[in-house]
Amino acid sequence: MGNDEKNTADVLPATYRYYEAPRKRVVGNPADDVPAFLRRELSLGGLADMLKHLWFAGAERPATPLHLHVAMGRQIAIADRMDLHLLRSNKGRVFVKPVPRFLLDPAFCSNNLLCPDGCVCYDPPEDTCRGIARKVALGFLYTYACLTLPRLTGRKLVPAERRLLTSTALRVVEL
């Protein structure tokens, strides 16, 4: 096993769940097929088809910081799906996907989220294109920049209480 492969396996979860077919849920090893894992992990699901219509739902603006959601009486609910991230329910919940460790690893991101040389990101993109996964990952990390405002939330960060960020990420956010 090469050094890059060892580092990749270190930042990936031990397993993940996905649907192989309707109603057939499978547990897989992300290290077996990293590109397939990233396509599933960073998938927007049914939202991808609706993206061009989301302007109708409201103005484009940064995500509301988590401490304000808590102050408004909303509960923070953990979601493992990207398409549920920041979805608000009518029952006073905000679904938030925790930041995966692999997105905080620069080596992993440069090895797995940058398009290979010569990729022109066609529509639909080729299997080797990583442009969509990269855009989703960057957008997801941007939401965390908006959700966590340590200067406003004080020393006790909502993401720390809910275990939404790893200890390494918390040290970076608190700077």
C-alpha cells in the first residue's frame, strides 16, 4: 500500500451506507472505490434536478449561524445525507450534516477532488471529472463558515456541543 493510499484510508470512514437499488441498502468500504464513495457522499440527490428552480424558494444568502437557530428555539438534528443539510422542518428542527474528516484533509482533497489534467468538465461530466464533487464540497464547507461564527458565539460553539466538527476543525475555527 502506497503512502497516499494509506493516508486516504486514514481519513475515510470505516464504512458507509448507500442504495444499490431501490430499497436495497448496502454497507460499503469507501477505500475500495473512493470516486464512487465521493459521488454518493457528496450527492445532492433529488435537489440536483431542482437547483435551477430554487431561486423561487427565497433569496440567495449565507446560512443562518447555528447559535441563532438555537436562540430561535430550533433543535439541531444530525443528518448523514448532503441533500438534507440545512433543511428546516415545520417541527422546529434544522438538519445539519457533520463535516467529514476527509474534507478537512488537504492531501485527500488535492488527490480526490481536483480534476485530472486535461479535464474540461463536460455536461454531463465524464467519470474522471471531479468538478461537481469539488463544487459540492466547497459549497458545503462554505455553509460551515457561515454556520460557525466564533466571534459571535463565544467560547462555547454550537458545532462543538453537537459534535458537528472534529477537534482539529474546532481548533481552526476558534482561531
